[in-house]
Amino acid sequence: MGDFKKVIFEPGKKTIKVRRGSRLVEVARDADLKLETDCGGLGKCGKCKILIADGAGKPTAAERFHLSSSDLERGYRLACCAIVERDMRVILPERSVTVGGKGRFKDPGSGLVPEPALRKEYLRLPSPTLEDQDSDSARLRRCLRGPKPEIFPLSVYRELPEVLREDNFHVTVIGDGRVIRGVEPGNTASTNLGVAIDIGTTTLAGYLYDLGSGKLLAEAAVLNAQAARGADLISRIDCIRRDEKALPELRALVIGSLNELLGILVEKVGFRQENIYMATVAGNTCMQHIFLGISPASLAASPYVAVVKEGVSVDPGEVGLLLNKAGRIFVLPNIAGFVGSDAVSMIMSTGMDRSGKISLAVDIGTNGEVVLGGKEKLLACSAAAGPAFEGAQISRGMRAAAGAIDRVFFDKQMEFGVIGGGEPIGICGSGLIDAIAALLDSGLVNHRGKILSPGELPERGGPQLAGQIIEHEGANAFVLAKSSSTPGHDPILITQRDVRELQLAKAAIATGVSVLCKEYGIGIDDIDDVFLAGAFGNYMNRDSAVRIGLFPPELVGKITHVGNAAGIGAARALISRREIERAEQVAGAVGHVELASYPDFYKLFARHVNFPSAHV
Amino acid sequence: MGDFKKVIFEPGKKTIKVRRGSRLVEVARDADLKLETDCGGLGKCGKCKILIADGAGKPTAAERFHLSSSDLERGYRLACCAIVERDMRVILPERSVTVGGKGRFKDPGSGLVPEPALRKEYLRLPSPTLEDQDSDSARLRRCLRGPKPEIFPLSVYRELPEVLREDNFHVTVIGDGRVIRGVEPGNTASTNLGVAIDIGTTTLAGYLYDLGSGKLLAEAAVLNAQAARGADLISRIDCIRRDEKALPELRALVIGSLNELLGILVEKVGFRQENIYMATVAGNTCMQHIFLGISPASLAASPYVAVVKEGVSVDPGEVGLLLNKAGRIFVLPNIAGFVGSDAVSMIMSTGMDRSGKISLAVDIGTNGEVVLGGKEKLLACSAAAGPAFEGAQISRGMRAAAGAIDRVFFDKQMEFGVIGGGEPIGICGSGLIDAIAALLDSGLVNHRGKILSPGELPERGGPQLAGQIIEHEGANAFVLAKSSSTPGHDPILITQRDVRELQLAKAAIATGVSVLCKEYGIGIDDIDDVFLAGAFGNYMNRDSAVRIGLFPPELVGKITHVGNAAGIGAARALISRREIERAEQVAGAVGHVELASYPDFYKLFARHVNFPSAHV
């Protein structure tokens, strides 16, 4: 036994014997304990941080890179680096991925009367007699309160006789008014969970509710495993167009991730996935198509039509989601090929469809969505901003995670903040906007977006900053963090190409806002409220956004962040079937403006590529 | 090649080489040519009769038994007996099993406007443009005539984009008003078959229609392979109660037989099974439960409740029936556990639900069904007659097939007719009723049902018949056909036990009629019409039925045969969705009388066990 060591995982006291020299990440995997890892266990992402209470070895270089020295001293290690050399006691992290990546979540349950579309009802049916020979189905139907269901699926007929007789004709019925979805022996009415799901291109967020009380029980997020087949929608659709096996594969990837998400959610509160009876799903149109196994190929080429825009409800088995088999999944309606139910959710979560004011709501992302209007009229468009706001296709870009520069200030010199503190390893979208706003303020970048050479600088740029301009790939670049101040000893640059990427991105959104105002027949001043949805909207500095021209200066005082609007919309639809109906009304009422065919689009876009010429 | 011989099958000229000495029935099976055989190829049933135009060998004993000498001379043989000794040319019989076993079929299409529940519609949709970005589903929905469907199943969404684009947005839609069931590229509207199915305990009958014109194209019948697990319903339900694997097995057996039936039907008219889009199904409650995969166990024990009585519609894939996958199966509603949709069909095919007269309708069978009333009120009961009328549990009983005595006359001596002519091999239900009526007339059986000994006979029995009474198993028996006149040299007897079986059977039906009249508050004289449904009703001699007391003499002149009422009802529902609605109304309106709990049942039954005491 000299070759074997004992590893105890806490909480839970799961104990296993492993061969000495095993990597802890694999030990955990064999023990069915999932650890978050973005990099596949290569020591690159630093996410598999665990606490080795007894038996920690010497930290590796990767661990020294990712973990602070005080953490290292306390026994924190990366599971992918730690080797089992002696008996160990390991404290696992909270299993949840933070939902933060999707933006703050205000529980939308408050103010909504719980009236979920799928209901459970406990019935004590009278037993049949020779005087009461009603069939099993008729007996059930006559005893249900409220409107009588028209339809029993064959699966329910098949299980009905046994279920009814298992507990002396005491039975819990799961139904949605018109259809009986399932029957369970005895009284199970109090166990009735539902999950609101936001299917993002990058992240899947889930919110677990008690459908009886409408109370939020848990929230979690996981990465969408589809990312392996392309970071953005267009590359995934391209996959599907080229290879007929890609659609089922991409579908299986997102369903696999969602099932993992559901597992995390129910484990947090001590339930099982079969206790979940209902799911509502919001997301962009493409993600919804793939989730349902419908080809999104027609979305990618003019005239960009969807196969389905209306809300769709399906059985869990039809899509492979591991809920209770009697459950039902409600996929919220879309507005257009690139204005999905996440936009519908945004409208519902801001209440702009019921407001007498004129509101502008923007979800800034690779596929930005812009909605303008109020209860009289709503217009929407999609703005293909590209991934710059999410830190992709930026030289040192990264997601808003630990080590990302997320704030940049200019006050004679550049200062920045890093998520989680410590030394910076890259820059995320909000940091990029701040940085370029600062470069504009300092005069290092002109209104056409050119990074000036030290000799071209105006006076206010000052000699101090001039020293941070270097030549890089045949153009100028700004050294935001010097090589000596980064852990990899690689400077963090804002390159000319980074500035160009941001110009295209912000121009796409700004053009969308302009076009909608023109179509609506109003000016910027007529907008009463501005809602920013999604994670990015939460983190972005408003003044910087105005400075780079993402929004006109008139709007800066009117901005509210609404958190994960898609999740909020899905949660509202989960709690109340009236919100499902509302989603359908909203999706049907919103006028879609196709930017690609808008007459002045390219002229407007070109104008918005430039930065505002002076600090306002 | 000396060991191989060539066999040509006509029509079709299918030619195969086989090893010399092969049995022709196996050669045909290997060539995918199905030959009807009830006995499994044992030379017992004589059904696999074929014509060997060239190369016939010497007939075997079994062939000499089943075939006339003129047939044998012309080259007719039994495929199960014929051995391939030389090259052969074989003329196959018409493939159809006759529907005769289910009774005559009057095409119910006449007078019905074709309005099937499932319709096909060819649409030429406009292609999408940047100005018309409707989704595929919205495009389809807006172009449909009539009420807009609410529901697209996920399977339709999944195939929609490809189907629409295969023929430039020209598409044929299969739908039932509220649900789109399928889409096909191009114009396939003219290929639209439907099948009406009567699922009997013994025989499955099918009627193939063109749903566009409402025209009957073909009819056929096959045996229900479930018979291998019990001849009657109760024995099959017992199987299911004892063994949890029996339900799926019995379901698979009937579905297999039905798929064979559909194959025979479409081959008759040169179509394929996937050209069938709709099926309607009538049958007894138990057969319908098993067809749907629902346990009929609760039918067999008091209080005899069904799981489902309402009409059920399912997808072909849910039950395994090989129609077009976009098709739909409508299972007609039942009235009670032993009053099935065959009884509903009987009411519809006689029109008694719309008649101002008072009608009595009876389907005589193992599970007899009796319906009484008119448009104001309808009452029904089931009468457990047992299998005597179908020739089962009778000493020499057999189905109404070739070789069965089906008619018996008494005119000083007994004479009988044999189905197909020739020597008798058994007796079927109609022959048994005739025989016992004749024995009553001749005085050989008294009104209590006792076969008298030769010394007890009244004068009119005469010494001639007295010689036909023998002792058999401790009681008297009547020799209907002497051993010298039967092919097996076994006399055909009517035993005391046979008489008792018939007494119980006829008493069950007669008691049902009496109880319904009492419940309805009318006398026998108030009945205006009597409808006899099913094969047995067609063949039975009315006077004999009255003589044995199956019906009171007042009704003899009012009897009409209605043929296969279950098939007619299913066909009406196939042709017009209004008839499906009518079936639902009828099933809901009929009052069910449970004989088992009727207060005077046993007293009435005991009274009906006796025969009427004198010839009327």
C-alpha cells in the first residue's frame, strides 16, 4: 500500500485511495467531483483553485503565477497542478460558477403572483365502483378544479392505471390547463421546481425557482460548450452550413452544458433534476434554433430569415433536457433572426412595453440588440458589433475575469484597476472603452482613431505619456502596462488595430440607435430612459461610453443598468404564464428594422466610425 | 447445378433457383411472397392453395383431403405440401384474405362529403426577401387557407427549412386544422390515402380509401396474431395481469398484423404504406387498450373500468403503425369496458342515434354488445356470450370456413350444407343454432336442453332420428354427420355439452335485450327495427335464432343485417371529421347498463337458459 495515498474531499468527506503521484484534478474527476477549468487542466486559467488543508506540496510556477503568496501559504493550490504525494484533506470550492458573468440579477419574482404555466394539483379521487364505472381518465378529468384538460398524451394514458392504483386513487396531476402532462402517485404537489435559463453564446445562466411560492432558490452559470466550435454565432452557423453533422453536435454540446447547469442548481438546494417540472428559455434566435435542433443556416445569409420566431413549447425528452419527464419547456419568442427572445426579455424586464415614456434599451454584445419605444410603438434592430466589447479580437483582450484591466483613468498619467487586484494579465471590454476614452482625452488618439506618434502629440498629452507610445506592427501602440508590471513580463498594449476594432463596434451600436430614432421619427432628446442590459452594460463606465461616441452625451444622465435582462425575462415567464403571453404579445408588436437594407445605413455607419472630436 | 431447380412465380415472373426437394411454401417465403396459412404450414388448414402450371408432382394425402380431384387434376396443390422436384411455374392466388370473415361491407362513403380530419394542401409560398423577413413557420401559416394552425410539432420545425427550400418554397402541408403534422416538398396533394381499421379479437379488417375523393380502393383482412396468446379477451387480459411483459408483446403482435394488413392493402392498388396519412380504428375496448399500449387489466375485474373511453388520436410512431410519419391515427371512443367503439360504430352505421324509431342493435360474438333506443335515448350493455357462436368450445366447432356445416334443416330427417361444398369437417356457429333449432323441432332436445334418449322421444322425432342418438361421455349426443361421410372418418356430433354452451350463450344475449327493455321502460313489441352486426349476424338463420330463444318471435320480421358495422363506423370517421365528432357524441350519450350489478340479472338469466317450450 506504499504506493497509495488517501484523499478526503470536503465538504462531504468523500474519501478515495489513489496512486501516489496522481494529479489532484484527475482524482477529483474520478471521484465525480467536477472542478471548473477553462483551460482543460493546463495551469493556464487558474480557475481550479482549491484549499489543501493537509498535505499540500510545494507550489508550482503556474500556482505562483495564479495565486497570491498569502493564498499559497494558507494551502491554496490549483487542482491541475497539485500532485498527491501524501495523504491529503481537500476543501472543494463552492461548486457554482458565479452568475456575475451574466450581470447582476434582480429577482423578478417580487410583485409577480406565482401562476406558472405548468401546475401541480393533488387529488383524492373516489375509487371506482359498479355504480361509478367512469374510466380512469374521466375520473381524473371530472375531479380537476378549473378548466378541464382536453388532451392526455399517450404516455399519460399508459402510466395512468398503475399510478392511480399505487396510492388508492390519490394522485398528483401535472398539467398546463389543456394538456395533462403527467401523473404521480400520492401527494407530490409541494415539490415543484422550475428553472429559468438564459442561453448565451458564451455563458449559460440558470435560475432555480420554487414554482409554488415563486421564490428564487439558487442561481448558477456554466460556459456554453459550443464555444469549442466557434466563439461567435456566425462561425457556428458556418459549421452547420458546411457539415450536416454539426447541428446535432452543437445541439448536444449546449444540451450537455445545460444539464450540467441544472445539476449544479439542484445540488445547491438538495433536490434532484427530476424535481424540475418546468423550464423557460431565453436567448438569441440562433442559440434557440440550435437548442431546439432546428437549423439556423438561413439566419446567416440574406434575407436572414428565421425558421421560427414564435414561442415554442416542447417536452424535455424532445430536446434531451433532463427535467422530470412530465415537465415542459417554454422557449420564448423571437423578434427577428438576430433579435432574439433575449431582446423580448429585455423589453419585459425594463417594462418599456407598458411605459408611457420613450425608452432606449441596448444589450451590448457581439450581436448587439437595440430597442426603442414605449407602449404605443416599439422598434428593434440588431447591430453586429463584433466581439471587441467582450475582449475578443483585441491584442490583449480577455473576458471580465480575474486579472483583467477593467478600469482606466486619465489624470495626467494613466492608471488602471485590475479585477481581483494584483498584476494585470489582459484587458476586458470596459477597460478598453476606458482606455480609449482616456487616450482621446489625453490627445494621444485623434478623432479619426489614429494613435499619434510622440512628435504629433498636442500639448496636453504631455511628455510623460509620449514615452508610452511605441511602434508595433508598423503602426503606433500605447503601452498601458509595462512588461515589468505584468506577471508574464509581456507589456499590455492598446494597438492601432484595437482602436479600429472598437471604432467598428461602437459605430454599429450608435448607428442602430440613430436608425431607430429616424424610423421612430424622434430625436435623441426625446428619449426619456436608457437601459443597458447584460454584463457589459453593468461594468461599462458611462462617461467613457459617451466619450468614445457609443452614446450621445444627451443620454449619459438617463442610463440605468438592468442586469441580466434575458434571465429576468425567462424568470418572469417561469413564474407567471401571463408573462409568457406577454412575451408573445411583445414579440409580435415590435417592428424590426433590418439595418442591412436600411437606405442610409452605410453613410450613417461611416459617420459613427469617427470619435466625437472634442471632450464634452 | 443438378441439385438446383428453377421456380417461376406468376404473376410477376419472379424467378428463383432453389435446392431440389425444397418445400414450395418456404421457397415462396424466401422470395418474399407471402402465402396465407392458418396452420403454420402443417397441411391442416388448406389455405395455401396455389396452381402449379408446370412441374406439379403427385398430390399428398393432405392435398387430397383439402382439394377436389378436379382441382388436383388441373395442378392445384398446397404450397406447404408441394416439393420442388423439377422446374416449376407457379400461379399465386390473389393475395387478399377475404374480408368475408368480418361480414359484408357496404361502402359507407356514399352520401358522405369527404372532409377528412387530416388534410393535405399544396401551397406556393413567396420566397423571403429583405422586405419580407417572415420566419419559415409564419410564412407557411399566413399562406394556409382556413383557420390558422396553432401548433407546429418540433419535428415539423426541424424539417421545415430544408423542405421549403427543396422546391423553391412550393410545399404540401399535412394538417388537422390546429396542428401542422408534416410538410413535403412540391405538390403531393393528390396522393392521400387513409385506412379504416376494425381491430377484432380474431380478425383485423382494413378498408383503404382515397381521402380526396372518399372512394373505397381496397379491402382486406388478416388474422390477429394475438390469438397465439389466447382466443378470447379474458385469456389475453389474464396474460397481462400475470406477466408484465405480456402487454408489450400483445401490442407488438397486433401491430405486426396490422402492418401486414396495410401492406396487403396498398399493394393491391400499387401504393406504398407511406402514402397512407390517416387511420381510424374501431374495436372493442380491450383491443383498443392493447393497440395503444394501455393496460386493459382493470377491465377484467369488478368494477370493470376502462383506463380510457374517450377517442384518442396519436402519431403513427407512438404506436408503431407504419403509415406516413406525418400521419395521424384516430382511435374511436368507447362506451364502457366491454362496450367498445365497435358498438359506437354500430350505432353510427345503423343511424339509430338519429332515428325517431326505437331500434335494437346486436353484435353477437364472444363479447356480445346490445344497444337499444333512438335519437332520444340510447342504452347499451355487454353480454358475455362466450365463444360458442364462433364455434369455439363446441366439440366439433370451427370458424365459418370451408368444410364447416353452416346450415342444418329438419324435414323428417336432418340435412345440412357445408361451406365450399364437399364433406363436412366441423360445424360453425350458424350451423349449431340451426342444428339445435332442428333438434328442438324434432323433439330430440327438450325445452330444458336435455338430449333425450331414444326411449324418451316423442312421436314426431321418429325412429329414423332416434338411431342418430348415441351415448357420449356419459350423456346423449346426436350424430349429425356419420363417420362414413366425413373425410377424417370421425362423426360430427352435437353433444349435451354443446347444447349447454349454446344455452348459456343465447341466454346472455337474450338477458341483455330483456334488461335493456326494462331499463328503457318498453316492451319487446315497441322495438321497430333490429340490426344484427358482424359476420355471425349475417350468416345466422333468423327463424332458428328465434326458435332457440336468442330473440323473441315478435322481432323475427324486423331483422336487418348491417355487415361489418365496426368497419363501417371507422370508414365514416375516416372520410369525414364530422363523423369523428359524431362518434364522440354517441359514446358520451349512450347510457351503459352493467349487467353484473343489475338486480334481477341472475333471475332473468336463469329464465333465458331454457329454450322456448314449443315451436312458434
